Amino acid sequence: MDWLHEYDEELRAVFGDASVIITGFPEPLRTQGLAYLHQFNVFKAGSHKNYICYLLPFWLRSEYGLTSEQVHQMSLGNVLIMLYFFLQDDLMDSKEPAAAEQLPLANLLYVEFLHIYRPLFAPDSSFWSYFKRYLFEWADSVAGEASSDYFLNDRVKIAHKASPLKLCSTAVLLLSDHAFLIADSEEMLHKVLITLQMLDDYEDWEQDLTEGSYNCLLSLARCQLQEGQGPLTAGKVKDFIFTEGGLASYAETALANHSKLAEYRLKAPHLVAFHHVLVQNLQHIAAAIEAEKQLLQGGGLSYWLSKNRNT
């Protein structure tokens, strides 16, 4: 099941329309906005690949009978609101005074998102109640992240950092008269978003440790430290990952998330396939580390031979 390339042509059209919208902004916001869009364009080398944001409406289309135009508009809206919230994150993380210059760009992106979604739902639609709740969840999550250990104590708030993503799945279900599935879709997305954050946090743990940013893997490593060992260091995290098998238990959490996806009634096989790839990535990394450790334990000669038998 190809959850990505099946939609290449349509996704190119989405990013093309996003570029057209941002091109209409006044300078210097036009140049800033296009450069920021470029950073997240899935077709650009070196870009951040936020696949679930772009593709979720397409993944739900065939199951819930939406038109291609409706799905295109939702994906376009997702791209714009994604840029808006990532700019918010950048502003909160940055200590540079110049970061405030991004505020006008963020507001224009937000307005364009509303321009896309307003024609889809009447002012009294329940969609706008969900909209308010998802923004409250996001705000609560980012505001409490520095003082709370979400991975250990309140894991759903990890997913709430991306709560605005649920806007499009809720929109799909409301438009297709499947509102009774919204709660299931929310819980399903929570599991996927937690695993996605876990994978990102494995890749970013060294930077996050240096910057003091919250990180799921660091939370687990810190929890495993014996009392009196002092603050977390890069050396201790490496011991946790490479010596104590910490990544294996980390990957098991992601696998447990995957097993729970079958409990929900939302029909989203592409979403499940996407999550399976995330879980496999973590499992393969953990298995590779364990295999490397076994070779080292087997002695220097066997390790050398394993590394050089094909050279």
C-alpha cells in the first residue's frame, strides 16, 4: 500500500497553490513565506517531510466519499496552518529579537487557512467548536511542556502539540456524515502523533539535551537513572541507548501504539501503513544497536571481520 507516491501529482498541485497564495503577500513577507514553504515542501531536497499533515485528507478520501476538490482544499489548508503553527514554535523557541518579524507572516497564513475552511462550514457548525478545542489543546500542551514530563505522566499531551492536525480529519467526518467517528479518529491520531514525536526525539536527542528542550527519549533515560547519579549527560544517554538496551523498550512503546490502532472504527489503511513505517524504523534502529553490541561482545576479531568481510 503506497501511502505516499500514490498522491504525488495531487500533492504537487497543493504545494503549487500554496506558493501562489504566498506570492500574493506583500514584501518582505512574500520572500519570507516562500522560503519557509520551501523548507517543508516534500518535493524539495533536504526539506522537512511532514507527510501526515499533507496527506491525511487524501488518505481518508476514498473511505469517506469526498471529492478531489474538497480534499485538495483541505490539504492546502493543512499546509498553511502547519506553517502558521511551526512559526509559533520558532517564535517560542528563539531568543533572537528578529524572530518577532515572523509574526505578520504567521497571521497572513492563519487568515488564508480560515479563507479555505470557512466556505466548508456554516458559522453554527460543530466544526468551529472542535476548532476551538484543538487550539486550546495545543496551547495547553506547549505552555506546560517545560514543567511537565508528558512522556511519563500525560502522554496524550505529546499528541496535543499537533492537535490542529485533527481539524482536517474532523472536517472529513463532518462533511461525510460520520461525526460519530470523530472520537475514534482523535484517539487514533493521538497514537500516531506520539510515535511520530518519539521518532523525531530519537533523531534530535543530542540537540535537545544541549538546548534543554523536552524530549521523550531523554525523559525515559532520565527515569532509568539511579538516584544520586546526577544530571543527565550525553554520555549517560549513550550508555542508556547503546549499552543498556534503552531504545528497545522505547520501540516497544511505539509497537504498543500500533497494536491499539486496530481497536478504532475509523477506516484509514494508509494512516495505519504510515504508522507501521514509523514503528519499523524505531525497531530497526534498536535491533541494529543490539546486533552491534553482540558483535562487540563476541570479541574484536569477529567485529572486525563483520565490518570488513565485503571490503
